[in-house]
Amino acid sequence: MFLIFIFALCLNRTTLGADPPLQSESVFRFDRIVDTVYSKVLQTGPVSGALPRQEKECFASCRKFTTCGAVFVKDATCHMIAEADVGNVEPLVGVNSYRMIPQALFHQTNVNQQTLSTDFTSWTPPGGDGSGSGSEMETGFYGSGSG
């Protein structure tokens, strides 16, 4: 009897469409660009806390503007950049900028592209100092090395 009640409750929720996903929310990610700022600023606003919190506040503010395409935080101020102005960059050591990438474009960009390599002769296992013969991989890094 109890199982029939649970089944009916679940069926009722799916039939009535309870808790539908939010259709108006979009998915974005922010790709970091090291030591770079944008020369044209759409809008600025104060942010508080440590740098990671300031950046999160800045990301949230950028998501609210349909024309925002990038952000950077400098001196506890969030700088939002218009999508049309994301090509206007200037070097500034110590400041990270973030380009907003919509989910539809995730497949076109890879934030790890610069660190990827097919040159496995210079690969060093995690924690290795690079001075060994590579025996770490044969002896214990992945197992005993015997088949």
C-alpha cells in the first residue's frame, strides 16, 4: 500500500510538472587571462572581501548585463567589459581578466590548450623533479611494472 502511495505521488509530480528547470538561466564559464586588462570599460562597481570573493561578485554582476563579455578586478573594483570591446587588451602584471564564455561556445575554446603537449619525452610525473630516468613510472607510480 505504501509503495502505491509513493508511486502515485511521484506520478502526480511529473504529471503536473512540479519544479521545472529554470529556462531563463544560461550557463557560462569565465576563462582566465593572466596579466591582462581591458582598455575599454562598460561599468565599474565596488567589491568586497578577499580576491576570490571579489571575483565571484564580479562574475555575478557580469551575468546580469546582457552586453557584458569580460571582467577584471583591480583595487577592489569590478570592471565589466562590453562584449564588443573584448579585443581591446593591455598588459598589466598581477591582474587577471576573465572572458565570459557561453555554454554554446565551450567546444570552441580550451583553457588548457597552452599546457597540453604531445611531447612525452619531457614529461615528469607528479612530484618528480625531472632528474630521474623515468623509472618512477615503471616501478611504483602505476604499479609493479610487471605484466
